[in-house]
Amino acid sequence: MDTRFDFHIHTTYLRCANETMTIPAILAEGARLGVTRLGVTDHLNTLDKMPLHALIRRDLEATEPPMDVYLGVELNYLGRDGAFAFSPEVKETLGVQFAIGGIHATYLDSYDPRALIDVQHRHHLKTCQDPLVDVLVHPYWFSRGEFTRREWPWFDSIRAVPESYARELGQVARETGTAIEINACANLCCPNNPAGYVDEYADYLAAVAAEGCLFSVGSDAHDIRQLAEIQRAWDMVRRLGLGPERLWAPSGKPFRAATRP
């Protein structure tokens, strides 16, 4: 079974990614890399952004893609212990087939390493328990900008996360059918992380995987050159020994099916 997937990609339409990330460019580069299933998943942090997602849909409908393409959305909490700007009605209006989501900030007023991890873990579990979310994105990714502005020490060791948290996340993900993301750019290729971090992160993912949950792979590309980083996620799948049955993919027909000779 071919598992060269990428289910976390941003576009220029929401201004999250740069001008290189147009739909035609994404599909062409994905084909060059051998991607067989691809998901476009730009941010929906607030409902006023919905018209911009319609532009993504428009451009996808105009393509004859070389791989199966799915239309998704990435969700972010509106505040600490808050909610997502998403509902069955919004999903239907957007015409998206799946949602990925998770926490994108520390939600702390002062630096406290244990509180930092606890807040992340609580939101990870909450995300898995949301029936509208298919994939928990980039566990223990942090914005360097937030840390720099506050003059906080960088979170540079995933070993600070208790193994019990990894195990609990894997259990809850298995019970809810939520996939845990193996994110290339945010977690495996982040230039802010020290040497050895990827090995630590592999151990963390192995503890999560031991509970039998599913995993999703994504580049989280914001520049066309970053799409190639998906290969790091594919390498991690092999390193963890995950078979095809452990990899998540959207259910149902693709938004645009591959056109092959």
C-alpha cells in the first residue's frame, strides 16, 4: 500500500504561507516528490476568513491533479480552554472533508515549565475528544516568536514531557479514532531545536504509538521548498515501524481524484 501522504499544507490565500504556495504550484511539487494523497489545510481561526477558503476550493476545482487531493482545514483554539471556530454547519458551508487542529500558543502569563506542558497536554486531549477533529496537529510545537518576545527559555527537550502524558494521549487518540500528527516542519525540521531533539521526539512518538493509535503525516509547508520536508515524516513512520494500517487518511472520495493516463 502506498503511504506517501501529506495532509497538512498551507496556501497563499490565507496569507499564512507565502506567495509560492498557490494550488497549481503545490500540486506540481507534490507530484515531483511522489505524493499520492494530498490535503490542503489552511487555517480557520475566525469565521470571517471563510470567503478566503472559497478561493482554495475554486482553484482546486479547476485542476486535474496527479494525485488524490482532499480539502481540509486547520483549527486553532480561540483562547485557553476555549473552542474552535468550527461546527457541522461551517464544515458543510466550506465543503471541507476533514479537520486538523490543536493548540498554537502557551496561554501562559509567566514562564512555568510544568504549567507549559500541562496546558499543552490538556488541550491535546480536548482536541482528540472533539468529534469534528480528525487529526491532532504538531504536539509540543511552540512559536519561537512568543518565547522571544517574553524573553523565556526555549522549550528544547521533549524529555520534559512525562511518559504518562504520552501514554494517555495515545490511549485517548485510540479510543476516539483521532490521528496524531507526525509533523515535518514544526517538529522534525525546526531550526530552533538542538541536536538530538529529533531522537527525543522519536522516543515520545514511540510512547504514544505503543497505545495503538493512528498517525497522520504532514509537511506543514508554508513555502514551496518546504514541501520536500514531508520526506522527514515518511522517514519517521519507518523509524517507528508503523504499518499502513496505522496511517490515517480522509474517508470517502477525494475532493479531486488523480487523473492518470
